[in-house]
Amino acid sequence: MTDLNRGIMKFNGADSPAAIVVSSILILGSIGVLIIWALRSAYVLG
């Protein structure tokens, strides 16, 4: 059992490359959306 298969992600295949790619895309996409939203709210861009 690897370290990625513990904690929150307690399911088989949690350390597979596909699961890691999907998780990273969701996290980075969410951060990007929050940054764009903050810039548009603060500086009225567009």
C-alpha cells in the first residue's frame, strides 16, 4: 500500500496515474477559477 492510498483516498486505485491526473486537474482548475473570479471582482476586468 502506498502513501497515496491512505487518508481521504481510501480506495483501490487511488494511486493510479489516471486518478492523480483527474485530481490535479480539478484542483488546479478550481484555483484558476477562483483567481479569475477574484481579479474580475476586485478590478472589474471585462
